[in-house]
Amino acid sequence: QGKQDLTGKRVLISAGGTREYLDPVRFIGNPSTGKMGLALAQAALHRGAKVTLVHCPASWNVPLGVKGISVISAAEMQQVMLKQLGNADIIIMSAAVADVKPRDYSAEKLPKCALPENLPLAPVPDIVAELGKIKQPQQLLIGFAAQTGDIITPAKEKLQRKKLDAIVANPIDKVDSGFGSENNQAVLIDKAGNEREIPHCSKLEMAHYLFDFVVGNL
Ligand code: C5P
């Protein structure tokens, strides 16, 4: 039995990497496996929360007791997150959302010779920024920023621009961290700009660290 300090709280989590299809077999994607979002769902469930996990195609199953909603593209994730927003006290966007999609979609598989040399791209919606604009003041919105090199400066910029309550600056150029790993490391930055180092640990430990922060800020 866990701490149960999220009893009565509704937690909405997004996980995994969106896929933006060009045709039925080809897509723009990224290496996210959704394991951080899965760990967040497990931790929140353990602490007594009611958990909804909006996830992209993944190699794992949604834990028993968690409401899973599967999506593929950023547009689908946007629709679901907007619909679920009103049912959530804590929202954590750990999904790696594609920034662009192929401008055109072909319902038929394109023959190789029909693939353009320069693929026209179109932007996808910034989901968490939209949530940041319409969320209620008592709702806590947390984002992730997968970064290389200086992880802090771009993460702080995203925290402000997307109107988040906190952001997890997550290095993806360190060994055994980030995409696909069982482990992770990060710097948690709150709205006031305070930085808390989360040393290299399992994704489940990192999830609990995040919820310790959340519980202290509810
Ligand atoms: O991709 P970026 O580094 O800007 O991601 C920062 C945060 O914004 C993450 O929490 C990610 O889930 C979210 N995001 C989003 N929609 C996008 C791109 C990113 O919600 N189109």
C-alpha cells in the first residue's frame, strides 16, 4: 500500500510518440516508447489517483485500474486531451508530439517513384500550449522538454511560452536516460524558475519524485 496522497485526485497523462502518416505505411515519428508516461501512470495509481493515460502505439499494456485511451497522431491526441481536460486535476504531457506532419496524406500506398524528393510539411498543434491557455487556475499542468546540450534555457522558454506550472528538462544525450531507457535523469523547473535536480534513477522513481512535487504544490 502506497502513500495514498493522491486519493481523490484525477491525473491525466499523455505518453509515447505521435505518428504523422504520409500514407498507410510511412510516417514521421520519434523514438519515444512511452515508458516515462507509463511510470507516471503506475506511480499515480499507487498513490490513490484516478488515472487516464492517453498513449501512442506502445510495446506495453495499460496497467489494470488505469483508463487507457489510444491515439496515433498529434491531431487525435489534441482532441482527446481537450475532451479530458475538464476531468483532470493534474495533467502531465510526457508524450513526444511530432512538431510537423506531411502536408498531404494519401489513402493509397504511394509507389516509391511517387515519393517527392522534398516532402512538403505542415505544422501540428501545440497541444500543451493550448491546454495552458484554457486550463483552470487550480489545475496543475506539467510538461516535458527532451533536450540536448543546454537543457535548462530551452526548457525555461517552453515553460513560460506554454504557460506550464512546471517542466521536466530531460537530457536525451546522456547514457541510459531519456528515450527508450528504463532510467532517466532531469531537472524539474517550477513556474518561479526554481530548479530541482533529479539524479539518474528509474523512471518509476522519477515519477514519484514528480508527484512529491505535485503534492507539495496542490
Ligand atoms: O516538443 P517540445 O520540446 O516543445 O515539447 C515540450 C512539451 O510540449 C512537452 O510536454 C510536449 O508533450 C508538449 N508538446 C505538445 N504539442 C506539440 C509539441 C510539444 O503538447 N506539438
